[in-house]
Amino acid sequence: MNENLKIQILISGLQERYNAAHKIRERGIQFTLWLSGIAVGLGWILISQQDLEFYQKIALSLLIAAFFCGTLVIMWGLIKGTRNNRKTMIRYERALKMYEKGVYLPDESLLPKAYGTINTKWTDHFCTLCIWLIVMAISLILLTWTCPKQKHPRPCSTSIEKNIKEFKING
């Protein structure tokens, strides 16, 4: 295989790895936003409804825990895919000599040496998403167990019930 063909293959493979990295990050964000919406809805329900019975609180806590565990499994898969993709990207970048001085730029390398390593920090993309998911799960558990007790349904819920009854009668 001649040198130009090898370079074209490396560039094409690297471009595919970059696209995959963007897609994986996007999936993580979309998944987290979807779960955030569910959490906000559940939080609103917990705040606006009457007090839950003890067994309802246990069941809801178990449901939140199950969702959270499932979420961690999915996020772990995305994190693992990101790490493997990053390792492959680094191999392509090294093969293209992007970390070597003088190859593309006269006095420096095209990419900093730090880009050629995989260091996980708490500020990394998926780490921050996981922290957000933990905060949501803890908040929902706390809301489940500490919601204010209400003696009467809120006017909003009685208004909705009244509208439903009128709709059934008239509709």
C-alpha cells in the first residue's frame, strides 16, 4: 500500500472517530435531558399532590432507585464507548504524527501532548452528567419522603377534576 493511500485511510478513520465522539456525547445529553424532564414532572406531582402513604413512598423510592440504576448502566455503556473511541482516535492521531513537533507546524506539534492521554476528571462531560443524575435522584427521594402534608387537595387539582367531570357530562 502506498503512503498516500495510508494517509487517506487514516484521515478517513480519524474523521469517523471524531463524528462518533460527537454522537456519543449528544446521546448522553439527550438521555440526561429526557430523564430531567421526567424528574421535573415527578417532582411537580410530588409537591402538588396529597401526602403519600408509607407503602407508596417505599414503592416510589424503589422505582426511583430502579430508574437510577438503569440510568447508570446506560451511562456506563456510553462512558465505555467514549473511552474506547478516544483510544482509537489517539492511535490515528499518533499514526498521523499530530503530536510530533515540526511535522505540521515549524516549532510545535499540531496537538498538545495532553490530548494523547486519557485522563478522567470530575469535570469531564459524562462525569458532570452523572453528577446531575445523582442530584436528581437524591432530590426525588427527598421529595418523596418530605413532601408537605396537605389536608385538602390544591385548587388546581379540584379545578382539573371539575373540568374532567364537566367534559364527561357534556362531551
